[in-house]
Amino acid sequence: MISLQVENLTKQFGNQKVVDNLSFELQQNTATALIGPNGAGKTTTLSMLTGLLNPSKGTVLMPDVKDIRKAIGFLPQYPQYFSWMTALEYVEMAARLSEVPAKEAKPVSYTHLRAHET
């Protein structure tokens, strides 16, 4: 079953095309990586897939999904952490961003951190 379909996705900034007619399909319950050198258009593509950036042309279709941002996970190559946050605060923030109710975010985060202690 197709869960994401991209057709002729293009992004142009001025005269420079940074993504040019990209088309692909992803199947449900799969993980996919975008790999390429700096400047290849990976971040621009992800920004268009998540709706953070409008394509110059082309379409991103995700059948049966109302908000595509809730259906796509993103793991950067070099994650950024806030030096002023504890690990618990960071995981709690991630939980809240994932719509874990405020009353549950801290205990759930604590439980997950404890489960991964060495």
C-alpha cells in the first residue's frame, strides 16, 4: 500500500533549481533515507514533504492523512541539543511536541529515560 506519493516535485529559487522533477512512492511501514552531498536538495525536499516550503511545481500526496506533518518523522544526521536543558527536559519537550498530554509528558519521559540507562 502506497503511503506517500511524490510527483514531479520541483523547487526553484530565482534561476536556480534545487530540486528538479523528483518523483517517488513510499510504501506503508517502511523507513527511507535521503542520502546525497551537501547542496543536493535533501533538506529542501523534506521541507516540501512536510509542508514547511511550497514546491514551485509538483505534488505531495499522502492518502488518508489530514496533516502530513504528523505522519512524517525526521531524524537529522547531526541532532541539536539545547545545552541549557537536562535530558529529562529535552525528552519531555519532544513528548509535548508529539502531542503527549502535558500531565503525562514528564512521567512518560522519565520512564523512557530510565528504561535506557546503562
